[in-house]
Amino acid sequence: MEILDTNTVLVKVKTINIDSVVQDNQENLRPDSFDSFIWQEHIKKILQTAINSAKKRKGSMGHILFCGPSGFGKTTMAHIIAKQSGVNMKVVTGYAINKPAEIVSILNSLEEWDILFIDEIHRLKPNVEEVLYIAMEDFVIDMVMPEWGSVRIPLNKFTLIWATTKWEWLSKPIKNRFVYDFHFMDYNDEEKKIIIDKYLKKYWVATNQAVIEKIYSKVDSVPREIHNLCIKIRDFFVTEWKNEKEFTQDLRKRFLIHSKIDDGWMSPIHQKYLNILKRNDRPMGIKSIAIQLWMNEKAVEEDIEPLLIKLWKIEKTIGWRILVS
């Protein structure tokens, strides 16, 4: 076991006192309760049961693993759990923890029943992950000290919440240590409309259901992308409204032209990708497409293609990309 020097640890950990958080009504629109968090009903129901149980037992919740694409509310859900539980939460990202001593220092700083939220946990190094095994199960840390040999340090009872976009990268031993393992699911059209209506009202953009019906097809089913779209609508409306009292169909059409947004939240770079396949009129490899987009292959695969696949615009094989007619 590695010798740990906890006196030299420098990891930036954000501690959140849920009761003292001041919300900015104009910019910070994170849901702060399960009721205001739209959909993911199966997750909310199970979590509420776990929170109620912890309160009755006067104990900690079982450890929680959140999986799913970026922008689906994993971090927001962790904040809600802390608020509903009435405890503090410490926040750190996986890439910020480089040594076992750093995670030991963080765990040692936790108060009784605190929540430790680690985002992007697939980026944790294996030797850091190993320290967490016994900490999660027995709330202790085994350390080898230079002068005194092996030392077992007890920890305060805590709940660990992990979030990842790469569930398949996690090792089996760490997955097995989570009591709750949740996968965030896509939002359907009705839920997208509810989120759009909610954000536009928060931003004081008056509109009607006919306009919302037209807007929802222009955005991907990701809450963060829907929020970003509503911010763009707000900025356009504030700039262009003149004598308009609400965001009308005419303003909506002008906004789409101004923002260059196509159905499903496709941007000009997505259209350029599709045009490359159309122009060549044959299956193409990712390297050839990336060169013509002036992007690296990883960026094309991670940032461009997922939306096109979701919208059934392309088919992806091991070696080729094919345009769906």
C-alpha cells in the first residue's frame, strides 16, 4: 500500500451549505426540489424513499451512481438530494484528484452525514479508486505511515454520489459498491414543451402554446440544451421586441434565421457534415470527414455525430459513415 502524506494535499473542494445558497432568479434556474425537476420519475421516487429512510434511521443514505449524457441534470439531482436531506455537500471532479493522499484528505474533512459528490468519476486513477473501496463499505481508511506502520483511520458516516457520462469505463468492483445505480433517460416531446414553457416564463418572455409547439422541434432532448435555447430566445426578444408584447410566430421565424438553428438543434457544423456526405454520395471514413470539417476525429465523434445519429441523419459503422435518405 502506498505511503500517504496527507499534509501535502492540495485539492480544490467546493463545500456547499444548502441552506445558505442564494439563487439568482435570472440566471441560476436549477430546480431545487424533486417537484420542480421535470421527469426522471423513476429516479425521484426511489431517491425520495432513500432520503425518508435516512431521516427516520438518523443515518446516511446508500451510495449513489448517476450515469447519462452531459446536460441531463445529474449534478442538479445531487444538489436536490442534499437539500432534501438537510445536509452539506462537498463537490469535486474526478480529474482534480491525482493521488490517494488527496482523496484521503477529502474523506477526512467530511462531517457526519455529509454528501461527497464526485463528477466525471471515470477519470479517477485506479490507485485513487482503490482507496474508496473500504471507505465506502466500512467508513475507514487503511494507511501505511512511515514511522508507525499500518494505521486504520475511522471516518464519519457519509454518502458518496458519483456522476459519469462513461458508465462502461467503470470497473466492476466500484459499480458493485453503489446501492443505487441510475441511468438518466431522454426527454420526450411533452416534457420538452414543459421545460421550454418553464424557462421562458422565468425569463419573462411571454408567448403562447402555438409558438412553443414550433420551438420544441428545434432543440435536442437535453435539459441543458433546452435552457440554452431559451436564453438565446430571451436575448433575441429583449433586443428585437420593440413594440412586441410577446414572442410571436413572426419573431420565432426571425429568431431561427438569426440563430441558424435547424430541426433537432442542428447547427451549421452539423449541416456541413451532412453536406460532405451528400456531395461525395458514398460511405466515408471518419478521418476523411474530419479533415474536411477542419476538426480532429475525436471531436467529430463526440461532439457532432451523436446528435446526427439520434436524429437518424446518419448510420455509423466501424469503418464508415452513411447518409440516411
